[in-house]
Amino acid sequence: MSNNAQNSSKIRAGNFFEDFKLNQVITHATPRTIGEGEVALYMALTGARQALHSADTLAQSLGYNARPVDDLLAFHIAFGKTVPDISVNAVANLGYAEVRFLQPVYAGDTLSTSSTVIGLKQNSNGQSGVVYVRSVSTNQLQQAVFSWVRWVMVHKKDHNAPAPATVIPSLADAVASADLAVPAFLDARKFNTAHTRGPYLWDDYQVGERINHPAGMTISDTDHTLATKLYQNNARLHFDELMMKPTAFGRRLMYGGHIISVCRALSHDGLENALSILAINAGTHCNPSFGDDTIYTWTEVLAKETLPNRNDVGALRLRMVGVKNTPAHTLSSRHVTQGEKTTYHPNVVLDLDYTVLMPRKPA
């Protein structure tokens, strides 16, 4: 037997659509301890500057042990654990729902992730299918820190493999306010807007309001490649230029999670006092992004929610829209209509419905 034949059995090719079974539980490899180095690199790659994640003194004044790791950095690392088993053979990551941020993550915490297959649907071409999974990430104390659902279109390896029974899970439109995890220790009654230089609190936002964030960010291939490596996300469509050249895209794609992080960083202007992310209710990567695209963002206020037994903080449900290569104020809508067909505008790359925690004015 040749050396190549001997070695081939050692390679993990990842799961193809026909490998997934309903209710299958997958424990993902390699727990990850998050350090201060990851925090610094994440800031360098995204420009993230949310106040709670920037200063120990501010975080401790609110009751935290120290500044928690940026919500999205921790989430992307937890998410990255799932890629080798769920989406390394993906055509595309299609969406998110019911993403709950359950515990703050601190430098030194170790995250482990597992996923359960909750839905399957083969595509009509018989060459791929959509896999729905619910994933949970826990820390070293076995406390759940994230839970989320996502669905991914995955290639079939054997096009003749029989299609599974179609199961599409029923998912909530949004995480209910009663299910939002607000730390019991948090006390925002003495929150000082002088730390953020942003004067607006939960009470000042109006449902239907739109904020066109002024800044843009051009993302190089180096930036998004480093970010995706930081999350140990090994999906080949983000790295292998040779593999991607014959595709319709003609080049490798930017990881959608990096777009979320950049848009979140750009949205700081106008949302300076958003303390943390409580939930991602739904999300769509509407169009692909590539190296050297310039990203802009606008935010729409979808709802204001009071929280049970809390009068120091409230929840803002927001729609974060990321656009490429045109400033946010130049687009009046996420969509375009041609004839009877309405689709996302070709410059819209992200449509994310999420909920943030924000201090309220004193009663």
C-alpha cells in the first residue's frame, strides 16, 4: 500500500449533508481558553470600542469582576468550534436565530461547544442540503454562556445518497424579554455617560428611528483572514483562493461573522451606551463580501422592552444593516423591487436583528 493510501484514512474531511442525522449530538473538538492577547487582536482587526469591554474600572463600577471579553469575540470563538463538523463543507452559512448570550466571558475562561441536529432539508438539485443545528457553549464551570440555532447549506459527497425526511424546526421570531439573561449583579443606577461621551440612554431612543452611522471601514484580505484564523474557523471558502477561483464568486469569501463584528464596531457612534448584546434574534448574510470592500452601517430601532424587576436597564431591539461600497445614508431601503420580485439591494451584506442592554435614566 502506498504512503498516500495509508495516510488518506487519517484525514478528517468533515461532514457532508448525507452524514447528518436528525437528533445527532456532536461534541466539537478542542476547548479554547481566551486570553488578553485575543482581546487586543480583536480590537486591532475590528476597531471594537464598546465601553464595557474596554475598561476594567467601568466594568467593575457596574458589578463585573473585570471587563468581560467582547460579546462577539467570544461568540465567534464558540462558533468556530462548530465549523469543522458542521460547515467545513458548506456552500454558505444561511442564517441565525435564538442566539442567547447567557453569561459574561472573562479572559482566562475556557469554552467548549456541542451541537444537536434539529432539522434537515435536501435541495431539489440533489447536490446539497440545509442542516439546522442548535449549539451550546459552556465555560470551565459547565455554565452555558451561549446557545444558538443556525442553518447551513452543505454539499453532498454522494449525490445518489437518499434524501432524509424533511424536518424544518419552528423557531421564534425573537428571544422573548423574559428569556434575556441580564446579570443579577449588574447595577447601572450610577452609570456615568461621561465615560462614553454618548448622552443617549434607553429612554432617548424611539421605535422606527434610523441611525446612519458615519464611519466606513475598508477590510483587506489580510484583516479578514487573520480574524477568521483567530476564531479557528477553518471553512475553506474563506482561505483557499485556488479552490474558489472556478466558482461563481471567483475568489474567497469574507467570513460573515467578521462583517457582523465590523458593523457592530461602526455602529458605536450613536449607540455608545449599549453595554452588551443580549440576543441575536435573526440574521441574514444577504450578499457576499470580499477583501477590499468598504463596509458602512445603519441601525433601525425595532422595539424597546422593559426587563422584569429592573428599572436601571432596558433592552433595545435593533436592526443592524451592513452595506458595502456605498455610505449608509445613500440607501433608503434594504431591498430593491424589480417587477414583482423584491430582493436585497446588491450592496446590502448583512441584515441582523439583535437586542442590546442599555442603562435607563434614573426614575
